[in-house]
Amino acid sequence: MLDSFPSLISTPLTGMPKFPRGQVLCGFGQMLVPLVVVGKTFVAMVVAVNAFYAWRIEIMYG
């Protein structure tokens, strides 16, 4: 009974069930993946915009 209990309460409907540590880490990992992807995309965009403006300024004033 105790072995099957964590899997029974691991549904999203129960709010914050008491997960085993492995499931908690898995959940955090799944939450972090989109954040990392968005962060990398944002950094890439900022770098591209900065490079583009630096290139335009060089052409205009260089």
C-alpha cells in the first residue's frame, strides 16, 4: 500500500502532494527546460541585435 501511495497522489489535481525526491527533481527539471530554452533564445536575440546595431553604426560612422 505504501509503495503505490506516491504514484496515486502524484496527479496534478492534488496540488502539492508529497513526492519522492526523484520525482521532485524530475518536476523541477521539466520546469527548468522551457526556462533554459527561453533564456538561451533571449540571449541569442540580444547578441544578434547588439551585433546588428554595432555593424550599422560602423557602416554609418566608420
